[in-house]
Amino acid sequence: MTWTNPQAKPVLEEFRKDFPFVKEVTYTRLRTVEQMQRMLMESKTGRPPDIDVPFISEELWPDYLKEKMFLKPHFPYTQLVKSLPKDWPEPDPRTMDPQGLYIASTGSARGIAYNKNLIPAAQAPRGWEDCIDPKYRGKIIYDTRDRLLAFQHDPKTREWFLKWLKGLVANKVVLNRGMEENLQKVAAGEFLISCVANYHNAMPLIDEGAPLVFLFPDPYTSDIATEMHVLSWSKTPITTQLFALWLATKAQPLIEKLTYRGFPWVPGTKKYSMTKGKTMALCAADCAAKAEQYDQEHAKIIGLPGAR
């Protein structure tokens, strides 16, 4: 998982309270694709990682599938959801892989963040169009990873987004990989706006006093995220399924409160109130299946070296 230790600890403690037969849980933060690549290489060489319930970023799914590292869960999630306790909410069908390999436990909603000390409230950004406004030329930072691929996938937003992306490049956007780092640069005044920002990265900084404002433009994007696979080396495949299903259902309010990663359609959360009435472009399993194609298209437009 990419959660910080303070975020993960109370979630895991609550899981143990609900399921006392889980005697001990240790947590390791996996932040980078490189760490997940290393786990794959270790397993291939006969030294399986000592992590039974990992999260694997979608960039590495083709490699993990090729090496048959993702197992078919023992209990189909479509059947499990029919026997949930009555006080557990049912998961949204879009959070389950049509092939049955995973259930997603979080939602990565994305918008825009800006420095409120440098942009007067009366001139504050309101939507994506501000990112291509010449008055911000050269003062915008943008993550090089394709974090808005839901716009590429949704036929209602696809052509608009590709035109917007080209306009972003024409507006001399500064490219830098690292969502949290980009937000820190905006907070420090190096840039005025981050024209793609994770809600779950921006809100902790804001809560700590950073001079940032996060907003969900209309439309905004959300990804079905933290897809929980059963890995071939796992010693606890059934517990993996139980944990994943618990995260995707009963634990949603806790996840949103502690990690800012709940699904935006969960009532009673701040994210829900911020997105209410706005159009969401969602990247679910059908979108994720085309991620490599969209990544290449995105890389070519923004001019990354080696893009085809």
C-alpha cells in the first residue's frame, strides 16, 4: 500500500477488531513502481517477498500477468457480496474486475490545486480552462504520469481533453513526475497551479497548514484504485480477499477519514459533498485495460522522450 504508517495503523487495527482471528499485522509502505518491480524479480528468482497482501500499480499488471503472479481468487467476489453482513454496504459493481481477479478498495479522485497566497480569491481558478489561460503561462506544473486517463476513455470528454492537453503544452507547462512533490512546489510558491492533483495528496498538506486550495472542476476524474489482487506467493490468499472486501465496503468511511481515498459516491464524506452535482469521468476496469494505449497517447502529446 502507499498509505503512510499513521494512516494505515488505525485501519489495520480496526480490521483486527472486526476479525479477532487475525492475530498480527505488519505494514510496509510501497510507494514506487520500482519497489513493485523488485518484488516481481525476487519472486521469479525463487525468493518470494515477505508481503502477503500487496498492492500492485496498474503499470505493472502486464508484467505480473505474463509471469502468472495474479491468481484467480478462491471465492468469486460476485458470490461473496451476496453473503455480506446486513450492516455492510454493497460494493459498487464497477469496483470488481469483470475477469474476477480483484476488487478495488479506494477511489483516486483528481482535480486542481493552487497557491491561495499567490492567487487572489477573486481570480482563483475554477476549472480546467484556467490551466490553458495565457496569464498562467509557464507558471503551471503537471505530473508526467497519465493521471487523467478517465477523460481519454470517456467518449463525452475524450476530444475535449486531447485538445486541452495540447493547449496545456502550448501554455509552457512545466512537467515533473511526482504528485506530492508537485503540490509541495506549488505550496512553496515555485508554481501557481498544479493542473492535476490527487485529492488524497492535497488534503493532508492542506490540513497541515499548506497555503493550498484543492477543487474538483466540473467534470472531474476518479479512478477505481488500490485493486487488491491475490498474489501467487501469498501465504494468506483468503485473508487477502477478506481484507479487500472489508476495505471496499464496511471500511469506506474510515478510509476516507484517515487516508482521503474513499469512493466519491459514499454519502456523508467531504469528498461526496465537494463533488455533488458534478460530472465524474470514471476509469474502471475497461479503462484500465487500455491504460498502456492511453499512456502512449498522453506521452506523445506532452512530448516525453521515447514516446511513440
